[in-house]
Amino acid sequence: MTDDSKDAPPPAAADRAAERAARQAANRAEREERRAARQAERAARKGSDKGRDQPQPAPQPGTPAKAAAPQLASSQVFNILLVGQGQRLGVQAVLFAASLRRNAPGWRGRLIVAEPRPEGAWAGSRTAMPEPVRRALADFGAEILPFTATCFGASYPHGNKIEALTLLPAGQPFVFFDSDTLVTGPLDRVGFDFSRPAASMRRSATWPEPPLYGPGYTQIWKSLYDRFGLDFASSLDPDQPDEHWERYLYFNAGWFFGADPQEFGRRFLDWAAQIRAEPGEALACQSLDPWLDQVTLPLVIHALGGGRPGPELAGLDGWATCHYRNLSLLYAREPEPVAGLIEDLAADPRIAPLLAEDEAAQRLIAEGEGRSRIRPMFDGENPPPTEKATRQRLRRAGLWFR
């Protein structure tokens, strides 16, 4: 006689599985309710487009403040570059592409996902995106183009964004975005001036870290400008005091743009390689990993006549895009529309299967821990904690996922 009890899960495990399934069902229902409300709101907004000169309704209490997108669309056509590599970056690229098609339907241009070949500086590594990811990217109108990394590769993966610029057509304006970004508004209405390149200011005092007895910020940064024949004084923010980190041109490389990707990429690659090979005496005590791209980027932008982004670019890291970094940070610090967007995208039948084995997506989105646990941990904190403190708190709670 067969003992079927051998195959049955222990009562405690069965209870946990039932509880988990109930949580998932409840969260699905809640997400659908929120999704229906957002769809109704979007439909109402579309209906009001015929009377754009009429006063706009006041925001509901509790709604995060968010600058409105300009009403006039830009006539500029530009290409977008992302990096897609393996499962994780590939799925992030899918989420970007889906959010682009959803929230910037008026954008025109090519969406190019650069995929490093498993050769050159990536030799011996698995770099290809899985086939289901590739199909999803194609469904959302992305082009996958391969490139061979010759300089950085596995020794410095952030170098992908530098070497991938060679894929873009010369003389055509471009914007690079880190793959862990969502498009949250009409990107075509951002006031780009491609003759004056810029990059993200969503950064903190991560580099350099001047030693106690010097050299200080001025000596470190000036050594780099002098090395490449650039005017250091004109890069400074005179409103900031000497030796304060914000006085010096420093960006987050989560997005940057320019008029000619070939010229931009040539300088970026050449100068980054030189700095890594021979940092110089002023940089002797400084770490370049993972900061090399952010050390070099200000030099390239300054050399090409650019600088700090002005108010016309407020949509980036604002109403047009969100560089969320990962799901844990998204739920910890991003506004409600961004959380709602990622949940809507995760429910898309073209995307949901790609997240089935992703622990972060399953726990934070499907099981609702992003809303039930992470958001209450940080709700109402003003000022919000630093990213380092946020990560530490999430790790202690077992809610930090790579």
C-alpha cells in the first residue's frame, strides 16, 4: 500500500504556502484596483486635452508634488542608448522600453540596447540576454545591437556605457540612460540643448575623498583639467565655497547626452583609459572603482561646451524619468506614481514571466512587501535618510535585493 503522506508538505509549510498565496491574491486585487483608478485618471486627462487652456484641477491631498510637463512637444529627434546584459540588465531594459512606449508615445527616434559580446574584454563571460528578454525588447520596439568591449569589460563593467557609444550613428543627438530607469512622462518634451551636453545631478559627495593632509578637492580636480588641457576655473560653481564638493563639476552617470556620440565616446574612452592607467600623484589615494565613469564624465562634458543642467532639464530625475536603481530603493524613496508604474509594468503579460524567478519582484511586488513593509519604514521622514543609511536599514530588515 502506498503512503501518499510522504509527498505531502508538512502542515507548517502548507500553511505558509497558503498564506503566501492569499497575500499574493490580495495584493493582485489591490494592484488591479489602483490600476483601474489610474486608467480612469489617464482617460479623464486625455478627455481634457481638448481644453488645455482651461485651469487644471488641484492635486488630491497626499499626492506627491510633481512638476508638470511642458505642453509643447520638442521637435528634436534623438536616439536613446541603454545597456542590456544577461538576465538582470536585460529585464531592466525591458521595463525601460515598456515605460517609454507607455509614457512617451510622442517620442521619435531609435531605442538601442547595446549588448556586449562574450569576447575582447568580456571574454569568458556570459553576456547574452536570454531569448525571452530579447523577444520582449523587440515587442516594445527596441533594437539590440552587439558591441565588443576592448578596454574595460569584466574588469570594470561600468565601462560598457563608455564603449557602447561606438554603436550610435555619428552626428545624431543621443541620450544615454542606465537600464535601471523608468520613463514617467513625455520624454520628447524635455528641453534638450544637444549642443550643450549635461548629465544627472542626482548625486552625492561620493568622489573624491580628500585625505586629511591633502590634496584637497581643488588640487585633485584641477590636476585632471590641467592634464587634458581644459579650463578649470570656468567649471566651478562660484555660489559654493572653496573645498565644498558641490563647487566642482560632478555628475551621476545615470543619464547624459550630447550632439555627437562618436566624438563624445572617443573622448570618454580615451580619457577614462588614461586616468585608469596613470591616475597621477593627486589621485594616488583615490579609488577609481566604481567611480571612473563619474570622474571622467565632467571632463568630457566641459570639453564639449556643456555643464550643469538647467531648469529646462528638470524633467530628467523628475516628471519624465526616474533612476530608481533597484526595487528596494524604489519602494523606499520614490513617489507613488513610480511605485504604481512598476506594478503595472510587472503585470504586463510580456513582462510578468521574466520576473517569475526574481526574488525581489516576487516579494516586493507580487507579495506586496514593498508597500506593506518598505514604504512604512520611510514614510514621512524629512529630510529622507541618505542612500547609505537607507540601504543599511533595508539590509537589517532582510529587504535588500541586488
